[in-house]
Amino acid sequence: MRFFNLCLMVVLSNIFLLKAEQPFEWGDQQIIARRMEMKDGVKQNMQDVDPDYSGIPVGDQRSIGKAVAFSLLLPGSGQFYSNSYIKSAIFLAIEIGAWATNISYHKKGDNKDREFKNYANNNWSEYRYWSYVNYSAQGEEQYANYVVPENYIYTETAPNGGTWYLIDQDYYNAHRNEIINNLRYVEADKFSHRLPGSKTQQYYEMIGKYPHQFGAAWSDASFDMIYSGPDNITSNNNFYMDMREEANRLYDKAQYGLMVALVNHVVSAIDAGFTARSFNREHMKVEMSYRNINYKGEYINMFGVNMKW
């Protein structure tokens, strides 16, 4: 309101001075003197309002680019920069919650991952697996050069009452690489998957997911049973699969937290741009300007209004 009062006073002052001006019957010196008198009068009227008032300082304007960049790096910081503290707190809270969810569930997933791997190491045996592969090829002529001689095979009663046909442990330990290399041919010919040579993520996936090939190597299985999941697997195999699925669910929840954080960065950055623009519009800088120019030999008073946002 003070600014509009200022404008009104300046305009009225200029009109009054123009009306008070006599017809230009004087010489050039008199015209110049009269114009200078008008200029001094307008300046005096402007000073009478408030010499310190000049609108909102330029420093209070907000850079839209900076606001977007701030929120892209840290959601809510662009809103804070534009004095929108409630929205800043909301975006920051979402960011904290999203990362807390990601870290928490990822840690739980890692714990469950270690748990099911330890369970597999204690209840599933590569030794029993290769003994089973050897057993599956016994008596078949095309595999005669690849299987372990029968005099190195012994039977053992499995915990479920069935039978294991195991390679002699000492013989297996002494010739492990040779035995496995030979049985790889049988594995490739009779089964659909190749057991990884090291305990990778794929290793732990296979031993639980494909019971027809790997199910007989669980500690509660036997070689004279045929396993095919998910309804025809051993209790240990089933428990192991439940643990793996739980680990995957925990990792999925951690991933959701990460996705929310990424979306929050983008949404916060977009909103920060609009917030900065709204701030600038609400805190517009308005400035008056005055010039006395010579136009075709005549001095004319020019007033201007400059608006910045």
C-alpha cells in the first residue's frame, strides 16, 4: 500500500507541476530552469514518503535452479531454501524413512541369507550329491568309464529309512577332482543343471529349487526316493526354501525403500522449482525510476516501474 501511495503522489505531483507550467514563451534558459524545478519537486515528494523504502531486496529472491539442485541432492532442502519449512520437513521425513527402511530390511535380508546358507552347509552335502549322480549311472554301459568302481561303493541306511549308495569316503577324498570330472559327463547327460564349482548364489539357489536333481543330497533324503517339488520334497529341503523365500522378501522390502527414496528426490526437486517460483512471486521487487530526457528539443519527465520476481 505504501508503494501505491508513493506512485499516486509522484503522478499527482507531476500533473500539478505540468499544469502550473506557463506556455513556452520563454527562452531556452527559462525552459531548462523550469524543468529542473519540476525534477527537484518530484524528488522532494518521493523523499517525503520514505527514503529507505525500495521494495523487497534482490537478495530475498530465490534461484529456481538452485532450489531444484538442492532438493535433487537432499529432498526438502530446496523447499527450506525457499522458506517452505513444512514441505521441507515432509520431504526430509520421507527420505529418512525410505533409507531407514532400505537399510533395516537389507540388514535383515543379509542375516537371513547367512542363516539359510549355514543351514545348507550343514544339511546338504556335495559328497552325497556326487554319490547320487554316480548311483544314477550305475549298471548303464555307456557310463562305465565315468562311474566309480562298485568295490568303492557302500550302502548306508538314511535317516528316513531309505538307503544311501555312497562312494567310499577315503577314496572320494583321495580322488575328488578326478571323480567329479568324470561324473560331470553323467551330470550333463542325465540332468538339466550343472552344480557350480564354488558356493555362489546360483549354487544355493539350485540345491533347493531343483529337488529332482539335488533333493537326494539333503540329510533327511535317500537315493531310492524320487523327489520333485514342491509337494514331494524332504522337510529339510522345504524348510530351506522357506528361509530363502523369506530372505528374498526382506530384500524386496529393502528395494521398495530405495525406490521410494529415488522417487522422493525427483518429486522434491520438481516441487522445489515451483516453490521457489511461488516465493519469488510473493516477494516481488518493485522499483521506481525517473529520467528527464531531451526529446526533439523538449525536456520530458519519464517515470518507470520495474518489477522483478
